[in-house]
Amino acid sequence: MKGEVHSHEESIRPYIDLIDTLRSVGIHKDLALPTIAVIGDQSSGKSSVLEALSGVALPRGTGIVTRCPLELRLKKKTSGVSWKAVLSYRDRKTEFVDSTLVGNYIETAQNEVAGRGVGICDDLITLEVTSPDVCDLTLRVPVKGQPDDIENKIKSLIMKFIEKHETINMVVVPCNIDIATTALKMVQEVDPEGKRTVAILTKPDLLDKGTEKNILNIVHNKVIPLRKGYIMVKCRGQQQIDDEIPLEEATNLERDFFQNHDYFRSLLKEDKATIKCLAVKLTQHLVDHIKKSLPQLNEKITQLWGVKNELKECGPPQEGAKQFLTEAHEILQILFFSQTLKRFNDEIKSLSSGELITEKNVFVQLRAEFKKWGDHLNRTKTSCHYIITTHFFDVVSQFFRNYSVLQSIAKIVVQRMADQLPMISLFMLKQTAEILSIDMLNLLDGANVPV
């Protein structure tokens, strides 16, 4: 099955990989890490939403279905793999390439971790899915079940996830029930201002006629305001699942539903409807949350490093502790370094876009330099077209191959050199090319480019 995807950006995956790596080495045991927790009451449509996002069928049924916290790691990979999954829990790891086996593997893992029956446990089960048809995203699904005699234990386990400020709470709420009585009520206890909560409204096809405007008021943040807002989706119903309607077809049916709906078609233009919109927004919410959390996370790891040094006086550390802290600290330092480079690169791209004519713009300064070259060339005579175009322009284009405007200017300069410069040796030509390269780099270094 295919999950919903969005256009992949190279800037997304490193942030999610960083947090996944930190969690894999166990740092989440001491520090809370940014994550998205998926919360929803029984039959809220949570499994259908996760299925649409990931393309994998999670356990369904009545009673307690998810009896252990499940971390769902989705990794988009466009080459080298069609679909692959790795299920990890405790010290076990199982790799498989058949998506239809996901439910069986998760059920087996839950039986081993929480025991058979209706027992629940807070031991984490991780399912990592790599595919060209998923979005880059990591979700954490706490336990869920019926409000029987274990209601308090279930709530306690869920609260462990959602009360942390590093957690984005994704609440799945059916449209056809009172939103104030849903899992959103529990989330409001830990996030009363709705700063880190996004709500997913499901089952819009089951609404009673005449209540559509009330739902629109909810979506537009007029009832229970949420900083990250509301998104409405229509996933496969039980009948479509029984009829084995594929997810690709269900996605088209979902869009048709909203386009033809008298009240909800406007939500498409507002980017507040469909699984595709949800996938894009969840990924962006998570990456933004990670970026905001990194400074505090780095500070906390530094504090742990200091505590480690103080503990030296109490005796040698346990085997592996030093390596763990070192790896975690190095990972964060590398990420901060990459962030600095990215900011510098973004500034350079902005200043070299050729669109804004300002004194700081690199192109303005480059044009001035090229004018000096042009004036000099106009005073010379030449004919060595082949050598120049073969060797000299190759060097120039390597430095500016991404900038079409500068390439055009470079072509003019090379043509003038080919027409006017006297015959020179290949050695002298390479020297000239190197001088030009150095001039360009010096110009960039000397430009007033903020970092």
C-alpha cells in the first residue's frame, strides 16, 4: 500500500534523523525529545489516519488494540528500495519487505511485551518504514483501549507522553460527536492554551445534516482555539476496507468528497483538508518544533556532560556511558554546524539571486568586475576560440553552474576573449583561469554578506 507523500526537502530529513538517532542511543531516558504523539478515543479513526499516512495496516478491532506505545518512523527513499520495514522492541529486531505482515508482527510483539489478553505496558515498540511512497515523519502512538477498570492506568501512560513540552499532540476527533467530550479534553489539561496541539477531524461523511456550519466554526478555530489548527480528513471506512479499496483510490475519493461538498469544499483552498495536506503540515510542525528545541537540548546535554565530569570524582563511570554522552554531544554539535552553514548558504542564495538590485547583492559587484574585464578585453585583439571555450569556460562554469544569469555573462566574456586575445599557451590559459577563480572567490569573501 502507498501512504500519502509530499515533496521531499533535503532540509527535513536530517532533523528527524537526528532525533531518531538520539532516541535510538537511549538519550530519551534522561531528556525529553521532540516528537508527535497521536491521541484518539476508541473508534475515532486514528488507525485509519495512521494507515493513510504510512501505507501500513495497523491492528484493528474492538477492545484494547494498541497495548504498547508504538513509534512509527516513516522515511522517504526514492532509490534502492521499494518497501522495507524494521520492527524493534527490547533487544529484538525484525526486518521484512511484505507490508501485509505489519499487523501480525505488531500483535506478536505486543503479546511478548505486554502479555496476551488485555494487558498494557509502557515498553516502546518501534516500526520503521522506508519507502518512496511515504512522507518523512516520526509519530508516537500511546496505548489506547476501553475505559474499563484500567482507565486510570491508560490515562497515566498517555499523560507521560503528552504532558512534555517537547511533544506535539495530534488529537484525532470524529466530526459526528461533541468535540468537548473527546480526547481533546485530556490534552487541554496539559496544553490549555493549545500551543502544541493539532486536531484531526475524521468521518465528515457521518455528520448529521444541519451541523456542517458548526464543524466549520471548529475548523476555523472559533470553538476551541488551537495554535496549530484543525485539519479535516476522510479516510477509508470499514466498508471500503472490507471491499479492499486501495489507498491510492481512497485518496482520490477523499478529494472528490471535499470538492463536491457544499460546505467543506472551501477547506481545500484553505489547506485544511485531505491526508496530503495533513502529511505536509505534520512534517513541517515536527521540523519546526525540533529546530526550536535544539538550543535547550544542546544545553541539557552539556549539563549532563558536566555532571559526568563531576561523577568522575566518585569513581569510574559504567562501561559505555562515556561513549554514549560523547556521541550524543557530537551529533548535536554537527547539527548546529550544519545549521550555521545552511543559514550562510541561504543568505548567499538570496544575495546572488540576481533579482534584487542592492549594494549587498553579489551580482551587482560581479557585474562591476566583469565590466572592468570587458573594458580591458575591448582594448585587446585575439583569436584562440577553441582553447578558451574548452578549458577556460569549464573552470568558470564549475564555480557558477547553478546561476544561469552569471553563466550568460560568462559566455559573453569568454566569447570576447576568444575573439580578441592573442594566441597563448595552454599553460598560460590555466594560469589565467586560476587567477579569475581567485578573483571571484576574493570578491565573494569581500562582499558584505551577513552570516
